[in-house]
Amino acid sequence: MTKDIQVAVITGAASGIGRACAIRLASNGLYVGLLDLNESEAVKVQSTIEQHGGKALFIQCNIAKGEDVQQAFNKVMSEWGKVDVVCANAGIAGTLSPIESMSEEEWDTTMSVNVKGTFLTVKHAIPHLKMQGGSIIITSSVSGNRMFSQAGFAAYSTSKASQVAFMKMAALELAKYKIRVNAICPGAIETNIGESIEASPSVKNIEIPISFPEGDQPLEHGPGQPEQVADLVEFLASPESAHITGTEIYIDGGESLLRG
């Protein structure tokens, strides 16, 4: 183990929030394991980090498969000998659908990636984090935690609420090992998660009209940036947040206070 380095593992590191967090932590001197299914985009992130003098390692990984996740952590350990920070960030929006017409497969796919994937990431990180303590940061959402007005988001919102409940259980269980566990709950952020959304035409039948004449994002009048979320992750990964665990932190410019 190289004691004088810090190592972060980030799932969903190829784009959006995961990409911004990887670049930010690497700029602070952390060695970063980049876990993602998208090899071409993840390699670009790795290249960006290395071009600025940082250390990064891409590992192709399906977070819904325990064997993939375990092998990914083993590769990080083989390369650098430790894990200090884990960002359980990967997730999908899934299919927007009324509950009545949602298929079991659609429900299961969202739960498998967002809930099971978070569980597997944390599960396989624990043996390595226990060696010296560390920080786990789970990317949840305002959806399912403070906002319930999005038609067709039953599966997604349930998965995001489940992540926060899991975070709180994990925070208590792991506290004796000096492992902190927190969740970030972004609102609208300019990322490509929308590309994973499939909307059923029948969603229109359950929409409840909501009007915000002055806009629905009161602080900045627009979506946040991935780099702003990285600011929060940087803090939660650092010693400055040493007494914070079991907490969900909203980062949405006040959006969910209007739309809740």
C-alpha cells in the first residue's frame, strides 16, 4: 500500500457528474479509478486527467453485476493498493411510464442499475475502505426524496429514495470503521442522463399541469453544471467533512422547494 496517495473509485465516470468528479478529484492529486460501460468516453476522461499530470485507470464495469464490480475493485487494489473514496454515481433514468402500464422488466432494469448497482458498489468497496477508513458518496436525486411531481418517474424516484435509505443504514453500520457515507441529491443538471430515458406515450395521460410563470429554478434560472456537483463531492471526499455522515445534501438551486 502506498500510504501517501489517495485513491478514488467513481462509477459512471465517462460522462456528466461522474466525469466532472473524476477530473476534479484527479486535479486534487487523487488517483482515480474510472468505472463505466462506455469505453470510448471513459478513455477520453482518462486521457484528459493524464494530460494534466493526473493518474487514472479505466475499468469497464457493469455495476449491476457483482463479479464485474468485485473485479474492478481488485484491479484498483492491484494497481494502487488502497481505496479512500468511492463515488457510487452510475445510474439510469429508465422508462417513464404510468404504474399501471409499466412492465416488470422496465421496473427491474431501473432497480437493478440504481439500487442493486449502488449496493454492489458499496459492498465490494467495504473490505478496502476498512483498511484505513474513507468516504462513500452516493449520487441520489431530488426525485423521490423531495420532489414527486414528475409524471412517470415511479421507478426512478423509488430507486433514488431507496439509495438514501441504504445510505443511512450504511452510515451507521460502517461508522466504527471510520467510513463515512453520504448522498448527494442533484436537481436538474446539464448531463446526458436524458439519453437513457424512454418515455411511454401513455405518460401524457397521468401528467398534472404545473405552471411556474417565473421559472422553476429560482437560484440561477437554469440547470446546474456537473462541475458544481463536483464542488460538493470534493468537499465530501475531503477531511473538511470529517464529521458528516448519514446525510443527504440537496444541490438543485432551490428547484425542489417549488416542485416538491
